[in-house]
Amino acid sequence: MLILGRREGESILIDGGIRIVVVSCDRGGVRIGIEAPGSVKILRGEIADQVAKENQRAATAPVSPEFMASLGLGAPVKPSA
């Protein structure tokens, strides 16, 4: 991990056209701005973790035959371990 010190108004440039700017800094924390191409997905870490956990839960949850039939699908395919 690269750790850099920056002050308000200063920025960090990352390959691929990504720029991170320190917008403000106070006792409540740091506010940053991120400029990136539209093709770059930006997620807060806790949201990415939540999505990964939900995907794992969904992959292991049993699916009822009635639900599959309501979607016009046949019997569910069991995920491989």
C-alpha cells in the first residue's frame, strides 16, 4: 500500500486518467473528490464488501421449483462448490 500525505486542494494522479483530490479535512474526516473516466467503476469499500457477501449468499440459497417456474425456467441448477 502506498501512503501519501496531501493537503486540501492537492491531488493524486493514477494511471488511466484517475485523479483524487483532497476537498476538505477536519476532525470529522477527509472529503475526497474522484475524477475518472465513465468506464471506471468506483465503489466505497463497505459497499463492495456488502455486494460480495450478498452474491455469496445468493449463490448458496436454495431456489424453489415454484419460483423457477414463475420465471418460465425449469428446475434450478445447483451451484458447484
